[in-house]
Amino acid sequence: MSSRPRTGREIREAFLRFFEERGHRVISSASLVPESDPTLLFTNAGMVPFKRVFTGEEVRDYRRAVSAQKCMRVSGKHNDLENVGRTPRHHTFFEMLGNFSFGDYFKREAIVWAWELVTAVYGIPREKLGVTVFREDDEAERIWREEVGIAADRVVRLDEADNFWSMGDTGPCGPCSEIYFDLGSQPGSKPGFDPTDESGRWLEIWNLVFMQFERDATGTLTPLPKPCVDTGAGLERLAAVLQGKGWTYDTDLFQSILARVQELSGSRYGADPEKDVSLRVVADHARAVSFLIADGVLPSNEGRGYVLRRILRRAARHGVLLGLERPFLFRVCGVVIEHMSSAYPELSERAAYVADRVQREEERFLTTLSKGLALLEEEVHKLKAEGGSVLPGEIVFKLYDTYGFPVDLTADILLGEKLAVDQPGFDRAMEVQRERARAAWKGSGAVQTGAGYSALTALGGSEFRGYDSLRLSSRVMALLVDGRSVPSAGEGQAVEVVVEETPFYAESGGQIGDSGRIVTPSGEVEVGDTQRPTEGVIVHRGHVVRGEIHVDERAELSVAFEARAGAVRHHSGTHLLHAALREVLGPQATQRGSLVAPGRLRFDFSHDAPLSQRELERIETLVNAWVVENAPAGVEYLSYKEALAAGALAMFGEKYGDNVRVVSFGDFSKELCGGTHARATGDIGPFKIIGESGVAAGVRRVEALAGAEALAHWRGQERALERTAELLRAPVSEVVQRVEKLLEERRVLERELAALRAEKRGAASGDLVSQAREIAGTRVLTARVDGVSGAELRELVDTLRGKLKSGVVLVAVEEDGRVSLALGVTPDLSPRFKAGELIREIAAVVGGKGGGRPDFAQAGGGDPSRLDAAFAALEKLIARS
């Protein structure tokens, strides 16, 4: 028994080794950010990286696979995160072990191997196991009973809700078979195998999915010609079973993480149930945070970044409950990285970056936390002053959503004040947020593919031959018009052309598709774009400009030379730019997206601050130095693992197979890339950065030009400078000094003008004060003024208030058919008259809106003809008070 796998690492390695010995390709874990799948927030199952294989859109050079996939599951339910740390097996991040068959073996092998691994390799006693099958799956039950030898009372049939899996409303689907482990008698449990027992006695440890049908829009099931297998076994659950633990947190997967939290906080696990919850929350969330940031997710207020921020801040808040009031989570993440880097090396590669990002977010949240407490104290004071006893739901939600206060924390604080939470109001606000989340991330994960493109896959696909040649002769395999396959297309028609071999590059990796011409004996197509709508198929999109084009004709294909040459310069330029960014900013500056066009490039990368002028100059200088070096391009084909081991960079959001193309320049740039590139860096030409900006939280963008486009940019700037010198009547060398002198002269004139206007307002204010009237014991001044800006209007109100000593001032100015209002209340009257409240009612009279502080407010309106009525409205409001 001592040789049985017991540690989490041993369990993972035994699973992978078992299936590798049975002909499965070991596939490295995909990113938590699903590649090319906008329908999913996170990779949430082992099958996600193989989705296109299961749907038939992608073909790989293996038919059996096994993986240990990192996964994230965080639902939109309020209680979802609150369950983490409070239940034995609820996690945000987890590892899914799975074996897959793509039209190769089916039920018999999947079932027999699963049983062999669980009983013979992991050593789980047969009598501790039970299995379920779909109610109509006679084949699976027969295999379990006759070939595996499970007793009849240990095989239970369940309905579709429990034992039938589908990828979406339509598409591949099929029955499931699950393996359960007996945790032993529990309060309320029944004797015998019963997977529906709600006592918690029976724990599901492995799910075998048999994809054998295709479901259409009517719900009809059609048997698939090549059924597949998709299985999933949670590593955390297996570890708990094999280590004899009731809670996954008690396994070795979490012990070193929990030890670090105890060391930092001084809390001992097992001494206080509530502190145990906090310890477990921190341990779980530290794993999720580490992996998410390592995979390129950064804290933000939307999408994946919002989920990360919630998890990170929740961990920080539980740290506060443990007495940790300074950043600590980044230290816990260090243990996660140390413990799990052997299985997921990307963690150690980005360890410093993860620590830095977590620490920054912690510091920001601790400031936010204190602001949240201040807000809560203010709302409690207000509620008591008004005689209320229930804190409104929208306030509770704001504390929860903005400041990270769970409802139970708010409720605890309120309990000490003898107040309660408006739970229904909070639930309504939460539902509004859920609807927003559903709208932002709708979709089941099902893949929709045009029937016309799917049919093209059967033709054998297209071969790209355009790395070394821009001209090629080939056969027209198919034509599509409006998405439908046609035998021919005539002059004026928009058409998509598919050929056997093509020199046209299909848009990928940020590089736009080639343009050019396709000429046949009977016609000609002007190609405007080239795309790869489905795996293995390249379509040339354009218009028939002469004659007709027919399927099976020979065609001469020629790529537009200048456009391709420009794309080549800018694509190779992005590689050098990426290398320079990492050299100057650090290894965390990883690609998040790009656009490579014939006339420009755009490059998005991970970085959380604007680049300084000095940094931009260093980056630009470095790229141009490499251009001058004229380092030759190197291209080699390696396995994905070999490429990464050789130091090649994999691009964010790109999808890679097991064999990849590696493009390198000198010893400074090596990336996985299928794009077209320069033969040497000197071919890129001069490189000029023309813009830097932020595009999202933690993501910056650099725009640049290379070659002829960079030269044209410099010439344009030179002409603009020469024209400026001409207007200033000064040599180019003196333009800066002349502009500085003019600006200084302008500042002097502006100061003199401001002084004159202030003097004029002062004189005018004396006249205006004399117009003040007394209404119900309060001095009220209303006046129209001319030629006054918004800022000056405010200064005028301040001057008039000072001269009135006590009173209410309302001044207005008309301009371009609109009216601007400013209202001030002297300090002694602000407890009685709130400027913000008064201006809202007055602004409505002139068809506008406004607001402000108790002592000063501003508004605008679109009906100056009602200004006298607005003045009268103020007087009525004062009189009523």
C-alpha cells in the first residue's frame, strides 16, 4: 500500500502516466483564459481546450489525449463565493484530470480503464465504490456489470438532469457514467448505494461522458459517426479520498499554503471555527489569484478582471479578520507558486509579476476598506438621525460591490448599532448585477459554425504556400456566394474562393489577411481579404471583376506585393517591439493583442502605468539598434514543449497545436508565430513609435510605423515644422524659443485681462448688491450678467455673498440660446437653505438640471425666456421657508 499514489503530485502524475502508457498524448494545461472562445469567462472543465476537436472543426495529429487542466468556476450567485471555506469541497480554482478520445475508443475502454486506475493504481477498495449510468444507457450498465464485475445494487440509473451531458442547446451530446466514493455513514444517511442521498455520504470522484449523438434545433438526436469520450476527475477530491480527509483543505494540496497564512497571522488552524473559515478562504483564493494573474488576467471592473478583483479583495478582507491589516496575500501566493510550479512552470516564470500585482491591489483595497467603513458609519449616523432601523439595500449592495463588504459583515456591524439589513433591497440590487453579468458573458459555450464552411472541411482543406512566394498556380476547389456553395460566380458578384494551395496569408496572430488577384482562363477576382473561418480552410474574399470563375478551374494567384511587404515589415517590427518592451519594462510586459497592417502596427501589452517619454525613447532606440544589426530571421518547427523550453514566447489569445513554428531574430527575439516575416531585421527599416495609451485596466497600447511609413511620418512632421517656422518668421532652429516667448506673452495678457474683468465685476457687484430684496426676513439677490464665463460666474457669486454678509444669491448668464445659473448661500443660512436643492427646482423652470453643495450649486437650461420665472421661483421657495 505504501507505493500507492497519495500526494497530490503523485496522484496527478499517476493519472497522466496511466493514460500515456495506453496511447494517450499528454497535453499541457491550457490557460485559464479560454483561447479563441469569447463564450466562456474562464476555462471551467478539462474538455474546453478540445471543444473545436469535439465539434469536428479542428483536426489534430492524435486521437487520444490526457491532461491535468487548471480550471476556474465562479458563478454569478451571491452565495457562491460565500460557500468557499465553509463547505468541505467548494473551491474557485481547481485541477481537472481527464482522458479524451476523439473518435477512437469508446465506452468499454473508458469504463474499464477508469475502474483499473481507481482500484488497481489508486488502491480504492471496490466495496467503497458505486456507479451511475443514464436511464437509457443499457450498454454502459452491461459493461459495468458484466466486464468490470460490479454488483447490481452498486449500479444506479439516473435521469437526464443528472446523467446526460450536452455542449449547448444543439451539437454533440451524450450519456454520462459517474463513479462515487463512500465517505461512510453520515447523519441521516441510508444504507446501500444511493447517489441521491443528500447526507453527503456519497462523493462523486469521476465523470465519464460519452458523446455519441448530435442534437439539432428540434431536439432530435442523431448518432455521431465517430463518438468521443470526455472524462473529468477533480484532483482535490481524489486527494481527499486517497489521503483519508473529509475536507479537501486538509490535503497536502493546501497544507503548505495554510501553514504560511497561520505563520503570518498567528492564528492556529482548528482553534476557532470562524478563523478557520478565513484561513481556508485565503488558501483557496491565493491559488486562484496566482494562476489568474500568471495567465494574464489583471484586476479591473469588468469581465475576468472583475472576478479576480472580487476574489483578491475577499481574501484581503479575511486577512483583516485574521488580524492582518497590511498586505500579506502576495506572500501567500509565493507559497502557491513554490508548491505548484513543477506542474505549472508558468507560475515560476511570472512569480515576481504575480507578487507585484497582488501587493498593489491589496494596498489599494486596504485604503478602500477604510473608506467603506467610513461610508457605513456615515449611513448609520444618517439612519439613526432619521429614526430608521433598516439600512437600505442599495447601500448594503454598494458596500458589498464597491468596498468588498459581504452582507454578513455589514449585518454584524449593524447588529451592534441595533440596526438591520434590508435583505430584499440588497437581493434586488444583486439581481440587477446578475443581469449585467449575463448580458456581458452570455452563451453556453456552444460553437456556431456556418454550414458552408463546415462542408469545406471535407474537401481536404487548403495549404498555405506563401512564406517564400507571392505567386502560385492552383485549382479552385470551391466557391461560396452569400455563404452557400456554388459552381460558378459572375462579374460583379461578391465571392469567397477556396483553392488547393495559396500564397495568400489568412488573417491570424494580429496580421491582417492578404489582398491580390486570382485569375482563371474565364475570369478574374480582385481579392480584398483572406480569412480562415474554420480549421484547415482558407477563403479569399473579393469580387469577380471580369468574366466568370468556375469550380475545378486552374487559377493563377498573385498577392499584392506592396501590401504584403508592408505587413512583413510591421509584423517583424512587433516582434522587436515586444522584445524591447520586455527589456525596458520587465518580463511582465507580455502581449495582450496586436494588429499588423501594411501601413501600421498596434501592440497591446500587460503594464499598469503610462510609459514615460524616456521609456518610449529607450524602446524605440533599442528596436532601431536591432534593425541596424541586420540579424537574419530564423525559422524552425518544434513541439510546443520544446519551443517553450527553448525560450520562445507564446502569444496571449493565440491557439497553438502540438507542433509550432518558431521565428527568431538574433539572440533578442524568439516567438511562436505563423506569420510572414522579414528575412533580416534590416529589411524592417526605420522604426518610429507614434502613440502610447491605455486600453483597459493593466493594459497599455503602443502604435508604431516601420520602413517607408515611418519615413513618410518623419517627412510630414518635418513639413509641419517648416510651415510653423514660416508662420513665425523664424529659422527652424529657433521655433521652440519663439513659441515659448509667444506663450509667455499670452499668459501676461491673460493675467491683465483677468484683472480688468475682476475689477469690472467688483464695480458691477457693488451695483448688484443694491438690488437685493428682503423676502421673509432673508436678503435675496437675483441678477442677469453678460460676458461672464463659468469660472467667473462662480467668482461673482462668491463676491456677492461676501458683500451681502447674509443672504441667497442667484446669477444667470445667457449664451448661444442657453442659460447658465449659479446659486450661493451664505454660511449662516446654509442650514435652512440647501443650494443644491434650490438649484434643482429652479433649473427645471428653464428646462435644465443642476446640483451642488449646500452652500453653492450650478445648473444649465435650454430656455432663457423663462429666466424671470426662475428668479420668481427662487423667491417663492425662500418665502415658503
